[in-house]
Amino acid sequence: MLNTFVVYVENKPGVLTRVASLFRRRAFNIDSLAVGRTERPQVSRITITVDADVDQARRIEANLYKLVEVLLVDNITGEPSIMRDLAMIKVCVTPESRPHVMDLVNVFRGRIVDVAPESLIIEITGGEDKVDGLLEVLRPYGVLEMVRTGIVAMRRGSKAPAALSITPSAEPEPVSSDDSVSHSV
């Protein structure tokens, strides 16, 4: 069963490595991984999907909490939530096939973000099934390249996660002008 974990962590260097290593050490293959900042600069949010049964999912959650930088782990599997994946797909087109490909993109509510004489780059956002569906109908035209962001997920409703009331163990250091381009996690 595919489980979706939302993990709030301190936004510090090395945290993502420690989280991913936990899955590696326990021989779990991460199906999808997406990391980004939250509304609080000192907190990052990791969305991880992994194939695990109920007992394995409980162990994963318990082991994540053993990491010092982990603030909150929320297994939203089976909960009312919104899950999205973003993909960019470069597809080969000819003058004859271009209108057909554009029609397919419109049916899937995608967007064409780049037009070249012999290719189009398509952007699509939605559930994995929607992205997979568009990819499948584009294959006969020749998919040249594709990239996906991985699943991002959020619980439905107005309740904010408890992580918003958690304060990381140490405030981040001020950014100097030399470090203005550095990224954590």
C-alpha cells in the first residue's frame, strides 16, 4: 500500500540526507520525494510516498521521530487530502501532428510552455493518474524528455498542522551577504 507522509523538519543543512538515509537503512524504496520551504523560514516540509503495510508505516513514523530535526510526522494515507504532481514533457511534433498534440494537452488541462519547430514542452499538474494518462497518449508522438516533481500533498480543511506551534531547537543564523544564495535541506 502506498503511504504518504508529510514530515516537518528544521530547515538545516543535512536534514534531507538523514531522512533519506533512514529509508535506505531500513530497505524502503521512496516512490516520491518532494521538499520545500513552508510559511515559516526555519521549517521545511517533506512529502514522501513509500510502499509499506500498516506495521511498516508505523515503524517508519516512529523512526522519523527519532531524528532530532524532525518536528512532526503526519501519515495522511487515507485522510481527505489533495495530492498533486507537476510534470514537464517534451514531445516531438511535426507540422501535421502539432494540432493533435495541442488538442490532447487541452483535454488534459495542461499548458504548452515552449514551442520549437520540432517539439513542444508541456506542463501538467494533477494527480499521478492524470499525469500518467497524458504521458501515455503522448508516447506515440515521441516523448523526448520528461521530468516530474514528485507528489506534494496537503490535508483538506482549515485545521493547520501542529508543526506551526512547534519551535525548532535553534533559530537559524542570520544570512550574510556572502551566503544569500545558499539553500538548506
